[in-house]
Amino acid sequence: MPGLEVVMLRLAGTVVSAAAKAVLAPRPGAGLVPAPLRPLPKTASPDRLAKVLGQRLTEAYGSLPEHERTAAVDAVRDGFTAAGELDAERLFALALDPDRLAAELRRPHPGPGESLYEELLTLCCAHCVEQLTAHPSFAARAAVKQARSADAARELIEDVRDRVGPRPEAAALAFEEKYARYVEQTHSRLELFGLTLGRSASEWPLDTAYIGLAVSGEPRQAVGLPHARVATVSAEQALAGTDRLLLRGPAGSGKSTLVQWLALNAARRSFGAELADWNRCVPFVLRLRAFTAAESLPLPQEFLRAAGVPLSPAPGWAESLLAEGRALILVDGVDEVPMRLRARTEAWLKSLVTAFPRARYVVTTRPSAVSEDWLAGRGFVAHSLLPMEREDVRAFVAHWHDSARLACPAPDERARLDAYEQSLLTAVSSRRDLGRLATNPLMCALLCALNRDRRMQLPRARKELYDAALDMLLVRRDTEREITGVEGVTLTRDEQTALLQRLAY
Ligand SMILES: Nc1ncnc2c1ncn2[C@@H]1O[C@H](COP(=O)(O)OP(=O)(O)OP(=O)(O)O)[C@@H](O)[C@H]1O
Ligand SMILES: [Mg+2]
């Protein structure tokens, strides 16, 4: 069958010359100079390849009609011709992998000749790469290429390592994982603190209940101007902008909950794109009120014990996280520190940021406790949690009822919750007194709970409503949390009410 032999020889010629070009042109040798002095080696003869291919053809595809065989051979050749010059760069880019070369050259060849086409293509690609790698100039070129890419890889690794820090030891990583699971379990539920109202569950999954809150966009703006329009950003945006944040917000505005949310997301590594870098951080939640009775504030090695975590890390574990910038230090409630201990708290924070400048810090406080530029000299940026807008309130009510439904096994009660939700949404948008009350998460939570507890009969009289609110906001909440008034003086409810009225006025 001289016809087939001719096409086969043509195919082999095409393949061989494609590979020959790859090694000979445009830059032979290691490819370092355009016109090398060394004579160029000769191109391999296509005869041997044609013979190998021809053998396969007669052995395995003898029964295939000749025109099918010719078509398959021509199709493979067309692929090589269309691909043009297979220069070395191109083959290096394919990692010298014949299969990847075949994938690049392959085009559909349906019909009886399909498997012949596949086999020829595979053989030709393998041969092409083989010829390139066997060529005397190849070793030199590959060595140069490899040295360069190793160099590039090393630079990349150094760059990444600079940013990520050294790789923690396996034991440290295992501990980190154990601690993360602990934080996840202890922080995944939202406490409706103070809501000791009848039927309402006192704990819900934070995921369902949590709503994103807004803070003042420009630091040092919102304080004292709750109704002025100020630029707002999400708490996440504010956090993304700084490594040291002083988060200010009045009672019940969601500071402690945000701290908990940050700890939970760090432990789960579930921050979104905006805070993606925070997913590398290990959270340390330090509630300042817990240290009031302690002799001194905790050092990094004491962080876990101080936070009541019953896990003991190896010595130096926390310290190296802080030093490497992989620690998220969450300090909650500067206002909960009695006045006489404020100076020591300030000194403690200053010494931490001095010793561990790469760690991230979020410090929360009610606005009355410290001025806005507190710690500004240490690079802290202040943002204030803003009063909730109408949309936030609606979102809150929706999330609250979602959580309640989730926690509620009885289908009829779940149906009732739908009705409670609708009636409350209507009430907050139609009753001004409710609208004015519902400006922070705590008050929203109270309204939701009252509404459910009283089966949609929210107190009509303003006084009664405020009484119920105050009851929770002042007495229950603070006594449950064992907060005493300023400087150890406990205020009675009447005194607190009077105080609050004056503040409100
Ligand atoms: N982002 C939020 N999403 C849903 N609910 C929230 C959110 N923030 C706060 N809450 C609800 O409001 C309650 C009070 O919030 P939180 O304790 O965080 O306020 P706070 O600013 O820390 O108050 P304080 O100054 O009294 O410590 C929470 O128990 C929770 O029920
Ligand atoms: Mg708090």
C-alpha cells in the first residue's frame, strides 16, 4: 500500500521537523546567544518514525478501510501543521508533557478512524517531546531554564514567607486547631443576656441571629451626634482598614457581640474576602471585667488561663503568635474597669502594642469611659457603632424570629412566630415610641422578646414600655453580670432610672 506509506512518511516528516525546529531554531544550545558558534546538529531522519507508525497501523488497524486510515493520518498531520513551530518555550510551558501537547493539538475526529487518530496523535506527541529532550542541546537549555525557575520559585517563597511568617511547628499547629475548636464551641451561641423573660430561649446560634452593624466611617465623628448623618461603613470595612481599632458604642450597641463574632470567625477561618487576612489569626478574647479583682492584667502566656480556657499551650505559643502578627487580641469593655484601675489598663495595652506591634487589636468601650483619641498616639483608630437605621431594625427582627423558629420544635408555635414577626414589623414602623426605642440591638432584642412574651400585646403606655426596657437594661443585665456602679457603688433601680433619665435628657 504505497499510498499509505507516502502519507505516513509525510506525517513523520512534519512531526520530526516540528520537533527539530524546537531544538534548532531560533536559539540552539542553551538559548543564551542568538548566533551560536557551535555547528548545529542535524535533524533526525523521519524514516524511523514513519516505520514505527506504519507498524502500528498494519498491526492494529489492518481491518480499517484505507480511506479512513489515510484520513486519520492526515488529520494528525494537519494538527501539527496548524500548530506551527513547536519551539522549546512552548514545550517548556507544557512542562514537556506529551499528553498536554496532544491536548493542545487534538481536534475532533469522529467516526471509525477515531481511535487510530488518537493513537497516532499520542505517539507523535511522545516522539516529538522525546526528540527534543534527547537532543544534545536540550540538557543545557533545560538546566538554564530550571535554574531560572528555581530562582523565581525561591523568590516567591521568600516573599510569601515574609508575609506569612515561619511555618509553625506541627505540635503548635495541633494545639491551635484544638483551641480553635474550643473557641468555636464556646462562642457560637448568642446570649440574650438579661432576657430572662418567660418563654424566650436564652441562647441562639450566633450565625442565625447575627446582623452586620454599621460604624462611623470617618473616625471621630459620630459621638454625641446620634442623629446627624455621618458617613457609615460596615464594621468589617472599618476593621479591614486598621490593625488597631478602638470600637466605641453605648450600652447594648453590640460591642461584646461583635467581639464574639470576630472570635468565632477567626476560629472557623470564615472571614469573607474583605477580612481574608484575618483568617490566619488566632483569637484571644479578654473581657476586662474579669480582671478587676486580679493583681495584674495578663501577659500573653497567661491569656488562655485569664480567659478561662482550660487548655494549656506549650510555653511561648501565644507569644510567638503575637510576635508573628497572627494573634487577634480582643479586649472587651474598658468601661467595665473601675476608674481606679483605668490607668493600669491603659499601661497594659500600651505595653502590649509596644512589645507586639504586629498583632491585631480590637478594644471596645462605652463612649463615656474614655475619650475618642484614647490610645490614638499608639496607632488606635476610633470608630463608633451607630444607632440602627430602620432597615437594620427590620433585619434584626427577621434574624431574631428566624433564630426563634430554629430553636422551636413545635410547629404551631413556629407558625405563631410568623405572626409575631409580622405584627412587630408593623408596630415598629407605625408606632413612633417603638421606633425611637429600637435603635440598638439590645433594645431590638427586648422588643422581640416582649412582643413574643406578651403575644403581640406590647405595652401601649410609654411608661410601661420604658419600665420593661429599663428593667432589663439596667437592673437585670448589670446585676446578672455583677457589674457594680462606678467605683464599687451599687446603684438602686431608682437611682439608675434617674441617672438614665438625666443622660437621656
Ligand atoms: N450584631 C448583632 N446581631 C444580633 N444581635 C445582636 C448584635 N449585637 C448585639 N446583639 C444583641 O444585643 C445584646 C446586647 O449586645 P452586646 O452585649 O454586644 O452589647 P454591648 O455593646 O457589649 O453592651 P455593653 O456596653 O452593655 O457591654 C446581645 O446580647 C444580643 O442579644
Ligand atoms: Mg459588652
